[in-house]
Amino acid sequence: MKPQDQFEDHRFPRTDCFFQAYDGQWHGFWPDDEKNSRRHNLGREYLIEAARERAKEMAALGIIMFASIWPAVAMVVEVVRYYEKR
């Protein structure tokens, strides 16, 4: 069953909502394909790349946190020095 028109006025061309680009070949995974496939380490490669990105992000976050905490630490140090002199 074809879907109903998506638009009330017919300014847009009609499209076939069930179109699938299929070249006649199977694109799934079969255990015997592991030796022929270049994608068998895709999960491991993704995790390695994610770890690299996470390390970069943590370094940037550390720098930002240090820059934002430094004035508060300096203020506490100066308050302690002020009360020690009294």
C-alpha cells in the first residue's frame, strides 16, 4: 500500500517512498568473510580513536579548570596571609 500524499498542494514532485538502491549483491556479514573484510577491526579501531580524542579533551578540560580555579586559590591564599598578619 502506497503512503498518502505528504503535501496538500501539488507544487512538489511526487516521489516513490519505497525506493531502495540495490545493486544485487549481499552487503551483510558472514563468518567466512572475516578474512576478506577490511572492517573486522572496526570496533577496536573506533575504541582506540575514541581514547585518543578523550585524552585530548581531558587535557583541554584540565587547562580550562586550572585557569578558572587559579583566581579562587590565589584569593584564599591572600585571605590567609591577611589574617596571619593580624
